[in-house]
Amino acid sequence: MSTMSNAPTAPQDLAEHSWVRDLGATLNRWCVAYLTWRIERAAIIQLGSMSDRQLQDIGISRSEIASAVRGKVERIRALSC
């Protein structure tokens, strides 16, 4: 016959679960950062292939492509006004 105990989990078990959870969170952050970088690079390449006239039509210059993709153009323009 076995008995079930409501005793708290041993600290070692909690440390192992915490370590695994932290590793999973770190891997998730790396994956998101990598995918974000790939998407940004694809957008920069695509915008870079556009003509200056096309870029002007959407409101950015060639030198602003990387900043525009990362969402920094509006902040830069707001600070310069």
C-alpha cells in the first residue's frame, strides 16, 4: 500500500524545473530575435530593390530604409521638428 503526501516539492526539483523553464525562455527569445532579424532583412532587401521614385512615394529615402523597417523613422523625424 502506498501513501500520498502533500509535502512541498524538494528544492532540488524546483531548481531543475526553473532551469528548464529558463532555458526554454532563452531559446524562445533567441528564436523570436532570429525570426525578427530575417523578416527585417527581407524587408530591407525588398525596399532596397525599389527605385528612388517608389521610395519617395511611400515617404522614405534610401538612407532611411533600415530605420523605417525597424520603426525608428517616425521617432527621428519627431525629434528633428
